Amino acid sequence: MRIKVPQGKMNKIIQRSRQAMKTTTIRSCRWIASLIGKMTSVIPAIGEALLHVRHLQRDLTKSLRMNGYKNWEVPCVLSTHSLQDLQWWEKWSTVKNGLPIHVTPPEILMPKLTIHVDASNTGWGVKSNVMETSGFWTEEEKKTSINTTKQH
């Protein structure tokens, strides 16, 4: 099973991204914040989405900071990086739409061997389903901290 954003919602995000890229109309901070909210809402279905809102968030914060965070209607100036992110949304968001709900790890990631290790002030031991071994610390090793000897 996959989680996927409905095409209608994707179309709205793409349309708003195109509107934001038009240099003839500078959008307000409120408008950009709304777009960021829409983009953020699809992160569960588009894994890379988070990477392509950060510059917009940074530009929004910068524009708001310049007026003391008091007026959300001031223009939000977008950097080149933000415009590149908007282009990514226009070009790739539909292609990248859809992530598995539950990922089953491949067999390669499953451990083939489990090892149990333990140590005390007098000695150490290692055990697995294949072998078992143990030993005693030397007089010199006994003088060191148990945390140090456990690392040997």
C-alpha cells in the first residue's frame, strides 16, 4: 500500500508554485505561508518535499523579521534557491508522489548472526548460535575500568 496525494491537491500546489514564480507579482508573506503549509501537508506522501520548502521558509522568516513579525501582508522576497524549489515542485512533485505506508526491510538488512557479549571484573564471554568463548582478565586488565575492559 502507498500513501498518495490526490491529483487535484497536487494540481493546486503546482498552480500556486507557478503563480509564486511570476516575477511580475510579488506575493505577501501570508500567501507564501499558505503555500508552505500546503507543501508541508504532503510530506508523508512525497518524501523529498521537506527538502524543497526550506528555502521558502527561510525567505518567509527573513521577510517577516524585517518588519518585526507584525505585518503578514508585506511582500515576501524569494531568493534564487526558493525559485529553484518552486521549479522542483512544478516538475517533480507529481512524479515523486506516493510512498509506501509500511516498508518491509529487505532480507539483506536482517541480521544473519546475533552475538551476546558480557563482562565482569574477573572475565568476559561471547556467545552466538555458532560459537561460544570466554576468558579471564589479566592482572593488568583488571586494574583498568570495567568500561574500558568491555571494549576489548
